[in-house]
Amino acid sequence: MAANATVRASVRQLQSPYSHPSFSASSSTTSSPAASPSSSSSSSYSSARNGNGNGASQKQQQQQQQQSNGSSVTVRNKAPSGAATGSRRSVTPTTSHSQRSPSLSSSSSHHNKDNESGRVRLAVRLRPRSAEEVISDADFADCVELQPELKRLMLRKNNWSAESYKFDDVFTETASQRRVYEAVAKPVVESVLSGYNGTVMAYGQTGTGKTYTIGRMGKDDAAERGIMVRSLEDILSGTSSSSDVVEISYLQLYMESIQDLLAPEKVNIHINDDPKTGELSIHGATLVKLRDLDQFLELMRIGEANRHAANTKQNTESSRSHAILMVFVRRSVPQKSEDGIGVVPNLPRGNDLCKVRKSKMLIVDLAGSERIDKSGSQGHLLEEAKFINLSLTSLGKCINALAENSLHIPTRDSKLTRLLCDSFGGSARTSLIVTIGPSARHLPETSSTVMFGQRAMKIVNMVKLKEEFDYERQCRKLQILVDQLTVEIEREKKLRVSERYACERQVNECRDSLKNVAMKSEFLEKEKTHMEVQIKDIVNELDNQKAQNGGLCDKVAQLEMRLRLSQLENSTYQKVLAETTQLYEEKIAESKKQLEDKHDSHESAKEELNMMKELLNDRHTSIRQHEMESSTYQKALGETTQMYEKRVEELIKELEEERARTSNAEKQLEMTNKLLTDCKKSIQKHEAENCSFQKALAETKELYEKRIAELIEQQDDEKAHLKGGKPLSDQQNVMQSRVSTDSCIIHDIDDMDESRIKIEEVSHLNASTKAELESLKSDYEDVLQGKARLNEELLEVKQRLEMEEKQRKNVENELAKLKKSEPEIENCSEDTSSMKENIGKPSSANKLPAGLHKSGPLRETLSGQRASIAKMCEEVGLQKILQLLASDDPDVQIHAVKVVANLASEDINQEKIVEEGGLDALLMLLKSSLNTTILRVTSGAIANLAMNDLNQGLIMSKGGAELLAETATRTDDPQTLRMVAGALANLCGNESLHLTLKKDGGIKALLGMAKCGNTDVVAQVARGMANFAKCESRATLQGHRKGRSLLMDEGSLEWLIANCSTHSTSTRRHVELALCHLAQNEGNVKEFVSGGGSRELVRISHESAREDIRSLARKTMKMHPPLL
């Protein structure tokens, strides 16, 4: 019956966990050791809060202590005694004299300790002097004197007056962050882990180290971490991630507005009162569940970045808001139910009833109080300072009211006091650290800060433990337990069935085994009789063997004697052998030394032979190179001689033509002379005729003048006759005579005009003949000058031919000398015996032949050829040479292209070639010609022109890259491919042309040419890749270019990795440079790692032959860690 009653009680408790308000006092909320000795009811607390019965309860308590404990009256300090006797926060239950118990005296003896643990603990920390204070306060005495051993602080107002204050902890300027934390915050953290609420707060003047004490992150040095980081570190280490929950919110109170530091967009968050529990809640604030300390540090960095700070005269980073870190801890506490309450029947003993302890910790970094005249705040900073001082004033009023046991606590005057209402006068364990400065200039602020802390020490909080049963977790455990039990029952049933079947099988097996045992026993009896017979036979044989063993023992004794004798003989033999072995060892050592000496001599001889072979090989190669060069020079000489012979023939033909022209001109001159004589004769005739004409004209003029005078006289006469009245017939006759005379006159005038016209024609013919004579004379003079020039050119050509013949003979002589020196070198390599004897002596065979040191004349010939080509260009003219590129004769084109290529090798001539249209002519020749030699030399000329940046742009704009790519596809000649690859490699060195170069197929052509396998071509391809990658990496690092490299699209990375271990040093160097520069582009890193380029980069950083390439590879891997 008793068990059923307990079960019913537990079921009722499970059904209504919050049915009665006193449940929290009985089961969920238990007072801590800091609370009152007996369980205080809500009515007594409310009466104490309203101020009723304070004096009565105090008197009753004193009387109970005096009656129960006679003389054992506890004495408190000044600050907590006032709070304990008159504070409404240190509530004690009011009990009548009839309810006294024997335990009252013991409970009253612990009353001081309870109040002491619930009292606000106060610590003071002194900031070190700054550099400015050291200078400014040099003439002033210290106003603050710390006494850490007495836990006291002395404030000196002047030289004769000082005040002493008592604190819980006093920290000098040398106190470490760890010591401050362990004394101030660690007890609060431990109580929070035990289920109590806690508060740690820093108060003080601006610039005294509040943020350093509370919120220091300690990024570089862990010893510099503040209270926030250390508290969370201990909380996280003291909780379990599987069963406990730690959550935080980080807020700031800025200008009376609550803002979320973890979510800056949340502004003006409201404070709400929970109607059930009466606790404050901040709805809308971000609540983050913590996993580890790194996450908390990251959240703190975010919060500190969003917190308001400014630069004032007193502090370079003055906090302009109050920062509040709210830490919520939820811990499950398993308890074993031994009294049977809450135990469900048919469950195993020792079942855990889980309780949940919920606690909250506030870590408050208050903004510093400041005076406007000292901080120099203006404008918006002044408004911020007003709100800061207003909230701190409200907090001071609340603390004054609590310290003086006032009936009204103005907690609603500010949001700061509302948030801290549980910390001062509530149920939280509170530690306050006040920070002060050493300067005497700030004595008023220091004294007000100290007085603030002294008033806060008088406050005693009612610390309570908040526990709740975790019924949901218990139900889950019970469900899991039921499931496990059902599974076990089913399993047991199956086991029983299987055991029954197993037992039946065992019974059947036992029956069968019994039958087998009976059969075996019969068989064993038969064997037993057989074995007895065999044992008897064996015993007889043993007797016989014993007799034989006696004889054998005698033989063994004899053998032992013989062995002893043989051992003595062996000892003598061993001595002799030792001596002989020593002799032989000495001889062997001597022979080994001799062999080693011979081996060393042989090795030295072999090394000398190898050196001689290497010298011979080098000389053979140099001879071959000289032969190749001489062959090329001979070819060039042959070509130039042919060219000059053709030029001489052409000049001879031109001379013959000029001679023919001169003969024709002489004939024409004779004709013109004849014409001149005829013209002179005709002119003389015309002059004579002109004289006769002039005479006739004079005569005719005289006649006409006479006739005119006569006519005038006749007219006068006629007028007179008319006046005199002559007849008409006479007048008519006179008129007819006049008309006839007039007609004659007119006819004579016409004849004169015709003669004038003829005279003018003759004068014109005379002038034209004179002009023709002058022009013929000038032509004749020009022909004579041209003949003189041709003679001079012929002389110069003959001189050049003679010089080239001499140079050719010199080259042939050098070749003959080199050929003669070959057998001497071979003879030196054959005579090894003499070299072995004269190892240390310098021999004449080791000297190089004189022909190898005579590369100077060859260079002189080359420079001479270039000088002659330049001189010929000056004399003939670059334009005429470029015109020869369009000739129909391929030999003429070859010689003209070679001349242009040689001229393009010098920077001085490149601009002239481009201006005269040489680039266009070369591109046309590259496009139209099919001759391998022309293509090779033309590509070389374009490669020389492509060394200049301006020419590179012109080549690309005129389609030069596309023509070079087409040329690479049209030919298989390695030398032509080398020239084409060199031209494209030069174009790759201009970053502005990369896109056009890729579109025109230049990169693809480079990679295609590398397939021919020629080392020279591969070297040029590698150089082009290195130039391209270097320009790209430079543009990427300077910020001009972004994105993936253009080389990655054409498969260049695979080719570079495949040719990274080539034997050619120049090719390997260019490939390594290209890989390093490609790896510097961040867009290429993924493909670089997946394609195996990172391994090659690591190899290059260790094994490259050049130090600069190794350092570049290391620098690239540091820039991009995935490449490591």
C-alpha cells in the first residue's frame, strides 16, 4: 500500500509540474548557502521589499542570537553590516518566539557568512602612468597609495589629509590579467556553473583600463586575455557539449538604445518582463550556441568591430557605449532517487532523475564617465557623453538607494539599470571592479569612483539556485528503456526456443554417443590383449640391447683417448697455422696496398684519358663547327661572288648599252650640227630677205605717205571745185580714180601682213632649234658623267671581289690548319703510356691548337661583310634592294632577303626598313614564296624586326602572326621552323598583343612546331612560352589583368610538364620560368594542382640549376599554399 501511495504521488507530480507557485521553492528553486538559513516565503520577501517590519525582524533576530548564543555575537565589517541590518535585500524570515528551535543559534551563526557571500564584492585596479602623465605629474606627489596586503586604498587630498578605504581586493599597476580574473571573476564563474546567476562589471573614469580588464582579446599573447575570454574558457571547459548548452548574446547600450553587436541591423531592441517568472528578457537579440572557444573569439571580433568607439583627449579609443555580454548556461544534473519519490514501479533501482540548472552571467564593460572640459567632446561626441553620464548617474542613484535601504529603487530611469536590476539587489552573485588612474589631475573622478564602489559594497543580494526537473528528458529515457526491455523480452523468448531445440539435439547426440562408446570399449579390450603380447616381446628386446650397450661403452672409452691425443696435435697445428696466417695476412696487406696504388694510378690514368677524350670531343665539335661556319662562309662567298659577277655582267651590259646610246647620241649630234648649219644658212637667207623686206617696206611707206599727201591735196581741191560748181561727171571720174587707188593700197597692205607672218615663223624655228641644241648638249654631258660613275663602280666592285677573295683564302687557310691539327690531337690521345709516366707534369699534348683560338678573324670577316653590306646599301639604296624582293629570279630574291635580314639585325636600320616598306615586302614574300631558303631567311628577318615593340604592333596589325602560323604548317625544315618560332617568341613578349596572337593561331602554331623534336625549335618554343607567361604574371600582379591564363586553353601546361626534364639547359630554364609564372596566376592554381604542375614546382624549388628560378618557385608556393 505504501509503495502504491508513493507511485500515485509521483504520477501526480509528473502530471502537474507547475500547478502550484510554491513548487519552485520546494523542488525547483533552492536557496544557496548565501540565502537565509530557513526557507523564506514570498510573503515575507514582499513585506521586506515594501519596507514593513524591517526594524522588528532585526530586533527579533538580535534577541534570538543573544538568548541562544549568549556571548557569541558575530561582528561584521562596516559596509556589509549596514546592508545586513537595514537592507531589504538581505531578507531574513520573521519568526515568533514560540517557533524557536534549537537549531536557531546555529543558523544565526552562519548568517554573517551567508550575507558575506551574497554581498557585492568590490576590487580596485590602478592603471599604470602614461608617458604624458609621467611628464605632467613630475612635480606632483601621488594621490593614490595602495596597500595590497591590508586590502586598503589611501586617497591623499593634500599633504596633511588622506582617507582610507577597505576593498575585497586591491590590484596594483603590475597585477596580471590572470590574477585579476581569478580574484574577481572566477568565483562568479564557478557559481554560474553551479546554477547561480552572476555578474562581473567594470566601472571607472574613461581611459583607466576597463575594456582592457574586461574585453581584451589577447590575439598575440594569451596572457593578455581579459575577463570575458577567460570566463568563457572556464565555462566551456566546465561543461559537456553533449548534455550542457552554453549560449551567448552580445549587446551594447548606445544613446539609450539597445543594439545587437552580433547583428548590427538589429537596433532599438526592447526589454520585456516575463509574466511567469518575473525575469527580464530581451526579445529579438541574437542568441548563439557556442561549440568552442575559437567560435567565441570570432564572435567577439565581430562584436568589437561593430561597437562604437571614438578618439578623445583622454583616450585614443574611448568606448562610446556600454557593452553587455549575456551568457546562458543550461546544465543537466542527474540525481539518484533513493527515497522512492518519482520512481516508477518495475524499473531497476538507481534510476537517474535529471534536473536542469539554468544560470545567467552578465559581463558588463561600462563606458567611462568623462568631463567635457577634459575630454574635449564636441558635436556628436558631446551627445554621446551626455547619454553615457546620464545612464551612469541613474546607476549611481540605484546603488545609493540600495545602500541606504530606500523604499523606492529607480531602476526604470535608464535601460542600464533595468538590465542590471538582478545584479544589484537581485538574486545574482556580483563582482564589481573599479579602475582608477594615478594622476593627481583626475583626483575628483578617482574619489567619486571609489565612493561608488564603497556604496556598492553595502548591497547584499539574495543568491538563489534555480533547478528544474527535466521531465522531457526523463520521458525520453523511459521510452528508450521500455523499448530496450521489449527488445530484451523478445530476445529472451527467442533464446528459450533456441535453447529448447539445442537441448533436444544434445539428448539425441548423447544417445548416439553412448552407442559409439559401447562399440569403442569392445574394440579397446581387444587392443589391450594385443598390446600385452607386444609389451612382453619389447621387454625381451630391451634385455638384449643392455648386453650390447656394455660392449659399446668400452669402445667409447677407447675413442675418447684417441680424441684427447688428436686435440693435442690440433693445438700444435693451430699454432703453426696462426703463424702462417699472420705471414700471409702481412703479405696480403702489402699486396692490397700495391693493388690500391696501382688502382689509383689506373683511375688517374682513366681520368686523364677521359679528360683527353672530352678535349678531343670538344675539339672535334669545335672543328665541325668551324667547318660548318666555313662552309656557310664559303656558301655566302659563293653566293656573293655569283651576285657580284651577275652584277658585273649587268653593269657591262649597261655600259654597252650606254656606249650604243652614246654612239647614237654622237650621230644625233652630227645630224643636229648639219641641221644647225642648214638652219644658219636659212637664217642668213631669212635675214637677207628681211633686209630687202625692210627696204621695200620703207619704200612703200614713203610711197604711201606721198600718196596720202596727194589724196589730201586732191580732197582739198575737190572741195574747192565743189564750191566752184564743177559738173557731176568730173566728180564721178575723180571718185573712180580714188577707189582704184584705194584698192591698190589695200592689196599692198595685205602683202605686208603675209611677209610679217613668215618672218615671225622663221624666228620661232630659230628659237626651237637653239633649245634643242642646248638639251642635246646637257644629255651628252649626263652620258659622260654616267660613264664615269660606271667606271668608278666597276673599280669598287673589283676591289671588293679582291678583298673577298683574300678573306676566302684566309678562311681556307684556317680550315687547312684545323684539319692538320686533328691528327695531332688524335695522336695525343693514343699515347697513354707516356701520360701515365708524366702525370704531374704539363705536356704539350694538353695545349689547345692555335686554330681554336683564332675565332677573331671569323668575327672580323662577319663584321667586314656587314660593313660591306651597309656600304652597298648606302651606295645602291635601300629602296632598290627592297624592289629586288619582288624579282622573278629566286636567286636574286634570296640575296636581297639575306641583305635585308643582315640589315634588320641592327636597331639602327630597322626603322629605315619599316619606313621604306620593307615589312610589307617581307610579309608578301612570306605569303607568296614556296622556296625553303626564302622562307627561312624571311622568317629570320621578321624575327629581327620583332625585337622592337613598335614593329611588333605593326607586324600583328598586318597579319604577321597568321602568316607565320601558316608558314609553320607549310614547311618541315627545322631551320625554317626555328626562325618562325623565334619570331613568334619575340611577339609573345608583348602583353598587349596576347589576345590577337591567340586568335591568329600563334600559340597553337608554337605548340605544333614543338612536335618536330628539333632541340633548337623546342628551345624557341619554350622561350615563347616563358615570355608569354612572364608578361601575363606581371600584368596580373600589377592589377591590369584578371582571370585564367590564355596558355591554359591550348594545352600548354601539359607540354611544359612533359618537357620540364629535357636535357637542354636553355630549354629547361625557359620551361621552369614559364611554370613559375603560370603558377603565380590565382586562376591557374586548380588546373595546376590537378595537372601535376605542383609537383614539378616543388622539384624546381629544390633541383633547379639557377638560384633565381629556385627562389621564384618558393615565392610562388608561398603566394598560393594549395601548391605546397
